[in-house]
Amino acid sequence: MKTDQAVPEANPLSSLDVWEDDLLDRYPDPESIAKEKSTEEYRNYEAPARDSVKEFYRLNHTYQTYDFVKEKQKEFLKFDRKEMSVWDAFNFLNQLVDDSDPDTDLDQFQHLLQTAEAIRADGHPDWMVLAGLFHDMGKTLCLFDEPQWAVVGDTFPVGCAYSEKIVYPEYFSNNPDFNNPVYQTKYGVYSHGCGLRNVDMSWGHDEYVYNMMKDYLPEPALYMLRYHSFYSQHRENGYDHLLDDHDREMFKWVNLFNPYDLYSKNPTPPNWQELRPYYEDLVAKYLPATLKF
């Protein structure tokens, strides 16, 4: 995808209206991104490539309670544990293989590069490329000895009934909230059309990286970061009753982003040495020298 329009250097927020009509009318063709296998072979939870995937979701669905989420928000969103450079954070991610992901065994940085490069190849604005590079940065939660079931995997609202569209919904029967009558109504502690900003999602890297980046990137990029793992909504529309009109507008950007996250995964890693100058300049354009974790 090509465009002659450029994102203004000084204020990326001002460019959103310019980009929207052009980009959102031309969503990517998933088959053009999925180079190593067909799109139907991705997110195969019926027969995942690793046994750890089912065990991951059993733990995730058992322990992600409403109270647990509230505790983790208080614990981690102060960002008072560590300060380090972006590149030190990426070096940490190189040690992690996501137990919830049935589609790749590559380290996280390689997946982030694949996502960002697929976005860049289609001519999207550089803040979206940066969102691709950073969308899993929140997995640095593992650096603080958090278990993977509290960091990765599909996200979902807590404090209301679980959608059958969530991966392995049968595992929720082990969750203490499953027996709480308030939490198991359609709206739970929420109300119709309350807006996702008022909804607590299961705790993990999406919410963490959103809060880490919220002062630096435009709102569409922040929605990409915050809801890219919310598959039961952006793929299945399982929580339409909680969205407001602003969410529906912003989810156009989440839907634009998602194929790049999902279908860019393949066993061939990008050449970091060739790409490094571009990404170092991009990070320096939008972000401070160090980030707080």
C-alpha cells in the first residue's frame, strides 16, 4: 500500500484525519501477509503445536479474577520498578517464548520486527510501524517474575459473563468469579454501551504497554496496543454490548492492525543489522531515551 501523504513530524495526532479515509478503506489482504502457511492454519487451538498452549489457558482462565486484575493494576501501573533503554528491554524479550501462541517459536523481538516490517511494507504511517514494533513490549512483565498466564494470551473483560467466543471457555468453570452471580450476568458491574475505557480487562501485556506508551503515540496506535489480544471482540464481536460509538470507530484501527500481528509470523527472521538504522531513528523520533517499567 502506497501513499504520497506524509505524517507531520511535529504532531502525529494531527495527521489522523488525513490518513483515515485512505488507509481504513484498504485493509490488508491476510493472504499477502501469511507467506509461510495459509491463514486457516493460524490460531489453531483445536490441535495446537505445543501442549503448553492448553495448559496456559487453563491457568489463565482459572486465576484471572476481577480482584486479581485490580491488584495487578495497583502493583504495576505505578511504573516504579525499573528504568531502562528501549533496546535493553528488547534484549530481555529475546529470552521469551510465548506459551500461549500456537503459531511461532521465534523469540519476541523477531516477531515484533516481522509485524513492524509488514506494516511498513504496506506504506502505513510510521507511528503504526512503531506500534507494531512495541505491541508486545508489555511482556517485560515476565522480567518481574510474573507467570505467563498473567502476561500473555487472549484478553477478555472481567466482572461480567464470559463470552463463549473466548478460547477454551470451558476452563472458566474453575474461576472463582464463575460462581459470583453479579459477575456472571451479561453486563456484570458494567452497563450497556459504557465504553471499554470503563471496562477492566484480564491483566496482561496489552494493558501494561498501553499505559507505558499512552503519552507518546496517537490514539489509534494506543487502541492497537491495548486491544490487540482482545480476539473475542475484534474477531468475534462477543462484547458489542459494552462498546460505545468511540470504541467502534477506534476498533477500525484495531482491525487494521490485527492481520499484521497474526499473519506476519513465519520461521524466517528479518535481518536486524540491515533494519537497525531505520528503527533506531524511529524510536528516537517518538520515545524518550529510557522507559519506566
